[in-house]
Amino acid sequence: MQKHGILGGTFDPIHEGHLTLAQVALTQGQLDQIVWVPDGDAPHKAQKARSLYVDRCRMVEQAIAPYPEFRLEILPVRATPHYSIHTFQHIQTIYPPSEWYWIMGFDLFQTLPRWYQRHELIPALHWLVAPRPPLPCNLQPIIEQLHDQGINIQCHLLDISPLSISSSQIRQHYQHSNSPHPSLPSSIQTYIAAHRLYSPSPQDRSAHQGNLNWDR
């Protein structure tokens, strides 16, 4: 049975921190493959994605292209928000029976006791957690909260330097500068410039709507 990791997020935009996290999880979790799943408007996030879903999927596809162990999966269209349980159920229909790992930062790990259908989802996977500054990274209080809810969890803290860069910081950079951001792969720098993503002026943004039926 193979070991697959799931790395979800808005990826608005994907950056070197995401790629580093995936590579560390691949090695330390001894995974065979990592499935990247860009999401839409995540139910737990107050700030919605600023760029189109098609743009975020294309950026992920370009950024992970050099890595044969990474694969992009596109979620089916739903009339209601995608929760993580829906993502996992969809992924399971695509891959053969596998041992599944979910990769996330500690900030998101802290929200697990409030996740939708967590009693079904959490015991079905292993959870690989990365430190996120400035939060003190102690998994035990979250484990105890879940145990109090009758949920068992298998989790592991990744040995990785805390990731200080965030997609929101990169978007803010482009609000004030046209220069490429150093934490982006060169292909993503080019994509952002070509499509004028994150431009401070709405009239400067690309008017394309795009769709997900591109040649892959």
C-alpha cells in the first residue's frame, strides 16, 4: 500500500514555503506522492481568495512541474463550499487504497477540533504538522481536545524551520511594487506578471475569466 500526502490550500499564490513544506513532508513522512489540492473559498477563512481558481490551479501546476512526486488534483464544482471531508472523499475515488497523510501548518492544525465531520475525517489519516511562527508549537493541547470529543488522532510534528513567508505578504508586496517577489519560483513570477495578478488597480488586472479545460 502506497503512502500519499494531501496538501491543500488557496495557494494565492503558491510560493517556495509551500514547496519546501511538501519536500520535507515527502522525506520525513516517507511518502510516495503528494497530491496538491487548491481550494476555492475555504469555509474556515474569512478572507476569500483574490485570484481566480483557474489561475491558482495553473500556478500550482507550473510550480510543481519539476517534481515527479507531486501531482495536482482539481476539485469538482460544488454548489456548496468544499470542506476537507469532501476533498478527502473525492481524492479517495481517484487513487487506489492508500495510507493517507494530511500536511498542514500548526495554525490550521489548531482548528481541527472545530472541523466539519471531524469524527469521520481525522481518524482516517495521519497528520503532518509544520511549525508556524510566532505560535508556540505544542500539539498536545489539540490532541487532548480531540480526545475529549472522542476522536483519536495520529499526528507528527515535522522537523522544519518555521515558515515565515505567507501568500498574504506576497499579495501585499504586489500591491506596492511591480518587482518580482523573491519567495516565488521564477515560473510563478512570470505568470503573475503576464496576467497582472494582485495589481493594485482593478483596471490593470487581466480581464480573462479562464476555465479549467486547458491542455495538461
